[in-house]
Amino acid sequence: MKKIIAAFFLTSALCAMAAGQVKWLETLHDFGAFKEDDGRVTANFRFVNTGDEDVSIRAARASCGCTTPSYPKKPVSPGDTATIAVAYNPIGRPGRFEKSVTVDLAGIGAGPRTKLIVTGVVIGSSNTLRSRYPVEAGPLKLRTAQLPFGTVLKGRSKSTFLEVYNASQSPVKPEWSGVPPYIRVTAADPEGIPPGEQTVYTLSLTPTATDLYGVLIDSAYISVPGPTKQKIDLTAILEEDFTMLTPQQRQKAPVVELESNRLDFGRVNPSNGPVTATTKVKNVGKSPMLVRRIYTTDPGVDVTISSMKIKPGKTATITVTADPQATASREIINGRIQLIVNDPENPIVIVRAVGEIVGE
């Protein structure tokens, strides 16, 4: 038993001595910011064999295919220095990176496994950036200039994200302007974007900050100091939140009833000017019906309603006016009117306005 213990302590002591017989002069290299067009970059990592026995490099394994190690196959004699070259290929890889190479040595003085790390920032080429960030705004490259929020319920909020890349060799701090009051913009890094890196902006929409219902179309602008401003299109569909209504409240809710969901102007001559048609909407429910919005996005078509609040059993008149000289088509009138009400079962009612444009 004493022999086993003595052998154990002797082995531990030899291992401790061996671990100190290889000295690495560096294990981390930062390439800094460099252009993708410059191509492959290489860092050299050196170690000195400070022991009394030869040491060999048994293996050097990279963490990914973009990193390639190369090293001498011959043993390193005592007192000599060996170099492991680690090359990084930046093609198609804009942005910050951190890669590693794991080195295993063989020999009495080999010591433990060592990890070599290379870091840096790749400033993307125009071709790479065009595919990943197709929207250009001076030194800024954007993933998109259109941010759809989708459907957002009143009383709740919803967020979407914008990726912005700094294609310059200097830090930039983008500025936002023209942001609607119901939109809040926050940056992942408020201090700005380092060269060759990207940041993500979070745009949060709070529907209660606007009286609008239905389709929302708005915009905001992002820029760096200078004349170039990039417009960001914002779209959403704002709907009333009926999820908290009890069964009793639903039974007493307003109910929308439309006299006709189609208004036909017939054959229309543009020389006669705008034409008008009407239909009626009735509240057949038990509570007042609130018209949240009535609108159309079709050019040359206009709509009004006689009352924005309709008591139970009462009606309101919807008036649609079409100007055949201002419609999208010179051949037909094809308008789509949306009526948004607080009927939990049928909150959006569609009215179509149609007609044939003839003569001049």
C-alpha cells in the first residue's frame, strides 16, 4: 500500500513538472476590424519547449470550417520554439467572430490541452451586404425597410425588430426621427454600432396610444448625422380585444346588421362627375354600437356615416362616393369599405362599391 501511495505522489509530481515544460507565448489574437475583401487573415501562436525532452504537436482541431490551423510535424527540441498558424476565412461572414483551435501535444513535457482563440470584426463586402442587408442608408445597411406588426389587440402591445449593420470603419450612432407617438424604439446597444457590426432595434407598438382601429400605415426614419434618411414603413391591424368579455356581456353586446354589403353604381360616365350610393347599418343588439372606424384605402372612393354611435334598434346611413376619374382603374369602380364596430361576433363588416366606367 505504501508503494502505491508513493508511486501516486511521484506520478503527480512528474505531471506537475511536465505541465510547466511548455510555455505558450500567446493564446489569444484579435485581428480587429478588417474588410472582407482583404481575404484570409492569419495569426501565429508560439510555444517554447522549456523541458528536457522533445515535444510534438499531435493534433490541432478548429471549431469550424472557416478556421484552418497549420503546424510543423517534426518534434520540437528542448529550448526550441514552434509556431501554429491559424487562418480565418472572412468570405461571406460579415460581423464579429470568435473562433478557436484546440491543440494537443505529445511528449513528457507536453502539458495540458490548449485552446487558441482568434477574434475580430469583418466589414462585409458590397456583394455580401447586398444579399444580407439589401437596404442602404449611407454607412448603414438594413435587413428591411418594412416592418409589419400583424394583428395587435387594443390594450396590448406588440414588438418587431430591425437589424442594422454598420458598413463603415468608424463607430456610428444612428438617430430616429418622425417616430409615431404609439411606437417606442429601443436599441440593443444604446451607445451605437462599432464598425463592421450590427445591432437590433426593437420597435414596440402600444395601440392604446392611438384612437385608430383597423389598418394602420405609418412610418419612421433612421439615419446617421448627414442628409441621408431611410424611411421605415410601419404597418399593423389594430383590433378590439373581446377576449375578456363574459358570456353575459356577449349576450348584451351590440349586433351589427347591414342592409346591403354591395353598392352597384352601374354604368358610370366620368364626364358626369362623382356618383353616390347609400346603404344602412342597424344595431339589432342590446347595447349601443360604437363605430370605431369606417374607411377605404381605394383611390377615388370616399365614405361617411351619419352617426358614430347607434343605439339598440336604430340605424345609421353609410354614404359612398366614387369619382371615376380618380379610381385606380379607368374601366371599373372597385372599392372596399371597412366598417369596424364593437360587435364581438362581427367586428369588421365589408361593403363593396362597384361600377363600370364607360365613355368620356
